[in-house]
Amino acid sequence: MMQTRILRAEGEALHLAKEYLERGEVVAFHTETVYGLGADARSDDAVRRVFALKGRPSDNPLIVHVHAEYDISPLIDGEPPYAAALRRAFLPGPLTMVYPSKGKVSKYVSCGLETLAIRVPSSPTAQAFLRAVDLPVAAPSANLSKHVSPVTAGHVYDDFAGEIPLILDGGACTGGIESTVLDCTGDVPRILRQGLVTREMIADVAGDCGVYRPQRGERPKSPGMAYRHYSPSCRTAYCRTAEEAETLCREEEGRGGTPYILCASADLPAFSGRNVLDLGGTGEEMAKNLYAHLRTAEREATLLVGLEPRERGGVMAGVLNRMRRAFGVEDET
């Protein structure tokens, strides 16, 4: 078993990161959304190692990360005018854009699809890492498949200690949920995965924006489409009323368990005296807090009861998507 080091993204650590990737190793790094598990996207062996480490299904494509000055034109087979406008408006930032691929990276990155998902993260840690290695880095979230996504270096260590050599620590992630994934292969952009860059924000720049509705049994076009995903290891239950949540808590206490409730700030008064994890009052706060609270719950609770927030609009489409999938509930967004 190898030693896993947690280091700031500077000096020796960046040199090590470059050496590791050149040798086909995998390095975890901070982004503004969640931590990523990065490998040289050009190497079949390195990309396969990412899938093996995570236990990730082989049909679930990866996102390629590059620094802000990286020329993506050798990787993609053209882009519509709206895509260029979106890059100028939102990158670096939490937006992944899917293009027709020229096939210049490993075939395992896109899982046989003729497209390539590219992201330019805004995190200074990610930018320092990506500039140091100066190559396309294939990186899913740095967690075991279907487990809660990591928003601290400690979360990554919990899942991969002894399995990877280096975690580049940038502190807690401020965005909290994964990037929006946008299909830019057609006349109108379509959201494949909701995130911090919203449909309304995209439509304001591109003139229009659709939302892709996956069909059951269909091959994933984007990461994060699994029915149950981002899940804590404790038992869970999902409610839409405070009364139902309270009933489930009393039943769990009657069995000698320790229930926790995950809810928005507006619903806190209904649960005085209970173990409560406060998601926050705005969509942005809930996005930032969700995964950290799910990680806390799996350490402390025998049952986590999720109460669906009443807030809608903006980034709440992404928050509700992640929350419902974490609890194994069919997403309605």
C-alpha cells in the first residue's frame, strides 16, 4: 500500500503531481465544485486506473480538465458560435461543455461516445495543477462510485488513503455540487447535468437552452446520471412534509437508533430538540453545504431523513437533483 500525502498546490507538490501523471499515476486535486481524481487523459492505462480506483461503471464518461490558457482546438471538432460566447461568459468556472471529439484522448474517457466533455475550473489550486502538468486531465469526482462527493481533502483521504500518492489540498470547496454539463453539439445548447451555471444564465448568453431528459436504460451521456448517486453509507429516507420526517425520527428512536434530519433553514423550527443538519436558506448555501452534511450524517446517524427544500429557481435544480439521487428518489427536474 502506498503512502498518500496531502500537500498544498505549490513548489514540490506541483513537481510531484507532474511526475505522477507522467508515470500514469492518479492525483486528487481541489476544484471550486468538488475534488477531482485526475489522470493523463491521453493514456489508456491511466484512465482505466481511474475507473478501477472508483469502481466506476465503464459506460460513465469522464470530464477532461484544462487550464485557462490551454488550446482545446486540437481536441474538439469545431464549436458553434454560442459555445464560444458561453466560454467567454462563464469560464473558468463550474461549466462543462460537450463537443464533437477529434479522438485525441483515450477512448476510455468518453466510453465510446463521439463527444468530449471539457471543463476549465476556476479554483486557484486546480489552475496551478493544470498549468504545471500542461496536459488534458481526465477527472471524475474523487470519491468511490456512488458515494458522497468530496468537498475537503479529508473526504478524499477517507476514500483513497493508500490508493493514490497525492492529494492537492485547496481547502473546502465553495461551490459544493458538480459543474453544469452542457451539450454543445447541436444548434441549441442542452443541459445534461444541472449545476451552478443555470439554464437561465445559459439562455441569457446563448439565446436559448434546453434540458436533456434521460430515458431509463439509456446509455449515460454525462457523469452523474445514475439513479442512485452521491449516497451516504447510513440508512436514508426522503420526505416532503415535516410531519412525515418527525414520524420517521420517532420510529427510529423507538428502535434505539440516532436519527438526523437534513433540511433547509426555513424548516428548522419544526424540529426543535432534534439532530438537524441545516442546508441553508439559499440555493447557493444549500449547494455548498449538501455534501459536507451527507458526510457528517454517515458518521453520526443511523438514519438520515431528508426533507425536500421548498426553495425553487436558480441553482436549486442542481441541488434537488443531487439530493434526490443521494436518497435514491426519482429526479423530477
